[in-house]
Amino acid sequence: MLDQKKTVISGIRATGKLHLGNYLGVMRNFANLSLDETKRCYFFVANLHTITTNIDPQSIRHDLREIVLDYISVGVDPERAVIFAQSSVPETSELMWILNCFTTVAELERMPHFKEKRGKLEEKEIVNSGLLTYPILMAADILGPNADLVPVGEDQHPHVELTRSLAKRFNNIFGKTFVIPDILSSEVVRVPGLDGTAKMGKSDKNTIDLSDSPDIVSQKVFKSVTDIRRKRRSDPGDPTCCNIYTMHTIMSNGDEIRYVHDNCRSAGIGCIDCKEILIQNINNILFPIQQKRFELTRQGYEFVDEILHEGGIVARNKIAPKVEEVKEKIGVPSY
Ligand code: AMP
């Protein structure tokens, strides 16, 4: 019987600790998806994407296993979802090469992610071509397993749009080959940085990590930037230009959001009062995740390696036939 389940795929780069942006942007969805009987989920660690910005073998290996622990700590069921390392499926890189030849340089240069990353590099640093072709590897990650649905954060949406264009382009020339994937987002959440920037990001040192203790969360939030024009406690603030308020809108309940909004505007409360409420809510989110992780960590890495091994086999079995079909169609089969 044909498998009627929708295929879901998403990945996270192996670049250090995961943060609230990763969790609220995508990972909290992963747990529910993995339990949904109508879906077959593939969650991978994008360790090949990692090497666009970091080639430190020890840290990549370490972060890979830590991210598997994070997947399980946030509630992904490893018995139901396939958890694997991107590097376990060499056919994905082969597909990427083929998709490269269907993509224009202009399309890649337009990607906001590339512009942002290039902008952040120091003048002396070299822009490696992996940073430019990053979205094509992502397209191969998605098209290889015939994914129907891709749960990714808002920052990755342009990459999924490019993936859809590439799939249509290929299908138009060679006949129906790829499924056209859809973005799966229950609600679009972009968690801002503690430094006042629009996005919390691993490389920006502006994060609350999933592993941060209540003390660290307090320290980080108390130090974080608010409405810079509010200098004194008695000055009315403007919540619309305060990242702490934006975080409230994501992590606090309706009454709290109204309370901090109105009392910030009227100077009824100060930034410290507002931050105290947020700190409590962040810790309530983090506590169950940290508890689960603590239990898992006691088991050591052996079971993580087993999950990666099994997951790698299942993912490869799913992806390799599609890549062979593509190679056949374009006249470069394996002989
Ligand atoms: P990355 O850490 O860049 O590999 O991102 C992993 C996933 O987390 C991607 O789907 C991102 O879109 C999502 N993500 C990363 N940072 C944020 C953020 N600050 N807010 C919302 N989603 C995010």
C-alpha cells in the first residue's frame, strides 16, 4: 500500500547552542508534528551547511550530537520521527550539484540570508561560495525526500520559495519529478535579539539559550536593550520600539501583554518591572526542556549515535532513489 502520510522535513545547523529563537520559531512545532499520525517527519542536523561558517571538526561533531539531544528535549519522538545527519546522505550533495546547474547566480545573490551574512563578514574575510550556494543545498535537502511540508522560521522562507521555483523549473523540462513543497507555519514568529536587533541569532551573541539557567536568563534580560529613548523611570516608553515588548508578545499571556504595553506608555511601570515578568515567562518555557535534557544527558551519547545511525539509513533509502531518477532523466545515470 502507498504511504499516504505527508512528508515533513526541516533541519538545524550544527553551530553551538540552540536558543529561544530556534525553539519558538520552529522547534516547538516539531514535537507536535512528530506525533501527528498523518505526517512522516524527517528532522536533520545540517552539518554540511555548518561548514559555510565554521570548519572546526571537534565542535561540529559535538554540536551535532547536542542538537539531537535538543530535538528530543523539546519533545520530538525519536521512535516516530527520522532524526539524521545531513552528511549521512551523500546523494543530497549530488542532487545539489544538479540543482546548481538550474539556478542563476542572480537568484542566489538576491537571497536576504546571503546579503546579511556577507554584510557581517570582516573586510579581510573571504566570502566562500558555500555561503552563496547555501540555498541550493537546502533545496536538495527538501526535494530529495519529496517533502510536502517544510516547517522553517520566517528567515528561511525565501529559500523555500527558491526551492519551489527550482522544482517547477525541473518539472517543466523533464516532466513531473519533484513534489512542490509548501512552507508549514502555524504562526510566523521572529524572536528579536537581546541587543535590540530584529533577530536572535547564534552568531550574534544576543541569545537566550535553551540551556540558560534562571540566573543567566535574569542577567541577560536585565542587561538587554529596551526603548533607548526612555532614559528615566518617569519617562513614558514606546513599546513598539522595544525588543522586550516584542518578546512579551511572543511569550506572555494576553493580560500581561496589555499590562506592560499600557503601563510602559504611561510610565506606570519601569523597564525592570517589565523585564521581571518576561524573565518568569522565559524560565517557565525553559524549565521542562531543561529537565528532559538533564535526564537524557545522564544516558550519555551512545543512544544519540544509535539514533543517527538508524536515521541515516532510513533517510538515505528515501532520498537515493529520487536522486537516481533525476540523474536518469538528465542523462547522467550511475553506470
Ligand atoms: P539556524 O539556527 O539558522 O540553523 O536556524 C534553525 C531554524 O530556526 C530555522 O528554521 C530558522 O528559521 C529558525 N530561527 C533561527 N533564529 C530564529 C529567530 N530569531 N526567530 C525565529 N526563528 C528562528
